[in-house]
Amino acid sequence: MHPDSSASVARHRPRQLDYNVCWIYRTPNQDALGMEPCTGEVDGNLRSLPGDASFACDLEIGALMPEEAWRGEQLIQQVLKQA
């Protein structure tokens, strides 16, 4: 959630992208943290394709207004309670 109560969102289908990678970028005047869905782990366990094959996945990336962000937060909390 952002200070104005909006939020950034990235949605994917876990059966297509079954891992997440977290990255950190730091410079003297900038800090950034990201999390992205992916096909394998940083240290291996990657999905392999033959040279002429292709891979497709569905991603939804965007911004949520405060009310949408609040509903999304509630949904995440419900899922976490069931885990």
C-alpha cells in the first residue's frame, strides 16, 4: 500500500509461474524492493524448453485506487488465515 492508500498490484496464475523471486536494489540515493512471479528459483530448478518451443503466461499489472486496495488487502488476509 502506498501512503495515499492506493496500491500497486501484480497478479499471475500459480500453475503457470510457480515461483516468486524477490530482489533488492540499493544505491546511495535510491532503495527499491520487488517481487516477481517466475518459472524457477534463483539458484536453479529452472523450467527448460527445447530451442523451438515457446512459453506463455498471464500477468495483470496495474494500480488500485484506495477502495480497491482495501478490498485486496482484506482478501489477502482471508487467504492467509486459511493457510
